[in-house]
Amino acid sequence: MRPLLRFLVLATAAALACGRPPEPEPETPVEQPRQQTDPCAPRGHIHREPTGDWCHCDRGYLASEQGLSCQQDPNYVPRTGFDFGDNGKHACWHVPNGPFGTVTASLERQPRVDTFHTYYTVKLRPEGGQYVGTFSFKGFATGDFIAYLSDASVPLSFREGERLVEPLAAAPIPSDVCSGLVHMVGYELTNQVQYTVTFGPTSVPELGLVIEHLE
């Protein structure tokens, strides 16, 4: 066999013996997480809890008994105002008589302020030259609630997650009722919903607080 031909035969045999380089495996597409839609929207939002999912429906709507959805409440009457009841008389009784509680704002936790018929001393924490505090409140009933404050200048907000709960009304407590509480703010809250109560920023380091369900 000629040298050149012999070389080509040997080179071809060597290539066949080594085999072809493996083909690159096709990339497996990454499955994107499916975006969950809220079955209670647009007239409410879902609460997913260990005891079961349920719909927190907007005012004027009811949770359907057939599945997770919100349906119009046929008995709903639009609000025309907010009733402050006795204008803070009962809340003022707790200022000297108790029971009493003290809560201190912290970055590590959110102390609870949801014990009814309790006069709280709320101690805020310094931040940015002023005072702020975030606390936890769980609604143990559905209906109207009133937050009574010892200082009308302290900003107050209720939130459910990121959603701001708009106050329905605010008014001063008449001076002849008591001096320990001077301001009241009305909200409509829902049973078993966890709310975040925030005070400040304010120049006031502490204040008195009573939160009551208006029965």
C-alpha cells in the first residue's frame, strides 16, 4: 500500500475508534411558577390560612356559600356616617380603672394591642429624630371599632398587609367626658383578620390608647 494511502486509512480508523464528540444536550426549559389569581377578586381578596381559605369581601359584598367568591349583599345599606356611640365615655372609664397594659415598640416584633376594655400605655421607639411604633391587632368581631387616643396629633393607621384601611370618621372626645383620652378614630374591621397598627412619626414618645368594638 502506498504510504499516503496507508496514512489516510489509519487516520480514518483512528477517528472511527475514538468516536464522534457527544452532541450537547438540549437545554431543559425552566418552568415558570404559575401566577395564582385571586378567586375573591375584584370585590374582595383571599385569606389563605391553615384552617382553610376564605374570602374577605369588600363592603357591600358577601362571601358566597358556593366556592370562593364575593357576591353582592342584597341587604346592604350604604353608610351615611359613623356613630361614635357614647363619645368615649366607656373608654374613658378605663383610664383610671384599668385593666392596664404597657406595650413597647420594637423592630424585632409587633406587640399586640387587641385586648378589649384595656387602657394601653404605648411606648414608641426613636427613629430619625422622631418616634414611631408598629403593633398587632386581630379583629375578634366584625363591625365598627373605635381607637381612642390621648393625643390627637399622633398619626395613626390600620393596615391589612399592604392595604391601608381607610378611617370612616374622626372626632374629638368632648372635654366634659374625660381628659385622659382626647381623640377618637372610627374603622370598620373584620373578624379574624390580622391588622397592623402604626403610630407616628411624631414628637410624642408615648401615648394612651383604648380600642373598642362598638356593639
